[in-house]
Amino acid sequence: EYEVTPLGDVIAFKKGAKHPINRVMFDAHMDEVGFIITYITEEGFLRFATVGGIDNRVIQGKPVVVGKNKVYGIISSKPIHLIDRDHRDDPIKAADLSIDIGCRNREEAEGLVSVGDRVSFDSPFVRFGDGFLKSKALDDRAGCAMLLAMIREELPCDCCFSFTVQEEVGCFGGKTAAYTLRPDIAIAVETTTAGDLAGVPEEKKVCRLGNGPVVSFMDRGTIYTYDLYKRVRALADAHNIPNQTKEAVCGGNESRSLMTAAGGSEVLAISIPSRYLHSPACVADEKDIENTLELLRLLPEALAL
């Protein structure tokens, strides 16, 4: 059974073999970081604002699609040859950039797009290297894929699932979904920043691709239920599922809303490590995705019964 809430969340109930003691909710968000059109210039360029946390340094020269008709565009940038040498290292501001959709004037552009149109990166899904995946919006398409896989399977007990909106701008969808479902235990199924890159000190890498799902103890929005954290890591170890923790207090996700809605709930985040989050080219390891799903499959019986 499922319903779409007025805010846009998709809330689903899947009947399992038994009625649970604890009501367990699995949550993943559907929205992604992007842009919104704020103004159309006389020359036909589109001014925009960012939606969600985007590093301005990753957006110059990137292809995008605008509006429901997916009008193709490029985020324009001044060629380096035209930038004074003294200013080449200045911070990039989104307010100084524009989107080029190939129009010659405002009238032509207004025939294709409107102020308020949404904009997303245009970046295809690619498999590369030794089991690596690259795509835009793995945050949190990967989490949504985990939930869909569980819904398609037979479950040991009844479970609730929420596919939420507006996580990237304030975790609003998670709050309304949890208020509706009133879970005892809520699991945010997410991606999280992997800093296992050249030149990054070991203590700053946070988590690493290939080391399995990331079980967090704290981030900037949530102090997770510590007993739940220990139980789930022990469960993974008992079933020989590689797992790791988030070795930094940074970022955040829907858990901050899940734990405070209505009467509150115990919360945990289980995340797939991903490089280059909130960019056009997020990268994950397919083995981590498989191991994350394997761990999630154990949780209904372990936590609900």
C-alpha cells in the first residue's frame, strides 16, 4: 500500500510474515541538489540560485537541463584568457554565473523556459574501473534503490518505507513522513562523503570506498541512538558484512527530522560511501551498495521482532 502526501513524499507499507513488536521505518530522500532560474537577461542568458549545498567550484562549464522540457544548457564561465591574472584565484560566486541555452535574446529564451524553472545537472550513469559507478544524484538515488529492492522482496514482518522530498534544503519531507508513520525505530538510508582521495590525511578521509556500509554515531544534525549503532555494527560483523563508521562529525540527513517528529523515535543512518557528493559526478563502489542492501535486509527481523 502507498500514498503520496500533500508535500510530495511517497509513503509505503509492506506487509510481512509477522506483525512487528517495533514499528520500523526505512527512509530515503528523492530530491537532489540543483538550481532554480531567477532571471532572464536581455541577451537570453539565465541567472540562477543554487538549491541545496553545492560547491560553486564544481559548477562552471557543466551541462544542465532546465525545466520540464529538459532544455539543454551550459553553466557559462569567463574564459581564463579574459580573467586578470591577479583574480584567477578569486572565489567563484553562483550569482556571477549564468546558463547558456543557445538563445540570442530574452524573447527567444522566454519561449523555452521561465523564471522558477528547476535545473539539474546533465550527467549520465557510467560504470568504470573495478566495479565503480558514476552518476549525478547518487545522493540519494542509491538509497531509494535500496528501499525499492526491499519492497520487492518478502519481508519477515510488516515494514514502513518513505521516499521523501526537500531533504537537501532542510530535511522537511522526513519530518512529515515520520509524523505520519510514527515509527519506534527510523533508519535513514543514505550516501555519505568519502574522502579517500590523494593528498587527504588519513584522519580526514571520513570513510572509504570498498569498506562497506557506513554506520554513523553522530553528524552535525543528529546524535544517533548509541545502543542501536552498536547492535547494527555487531549484526554486520556476525554476518561477515564489511562495515565502517563515519570518522568525522560532519554533514547531516533526514535523521534529524525522523527523531524529532511527533513523539520521537530511535534513529540510525546507514550510508553508502560516495566520492564527490553534491557534484555532477558522484562515485560509489558497487560492492558497497550490495553489502549495504545485505545489511538492510537483516534489520526488520533484528529490530522489529
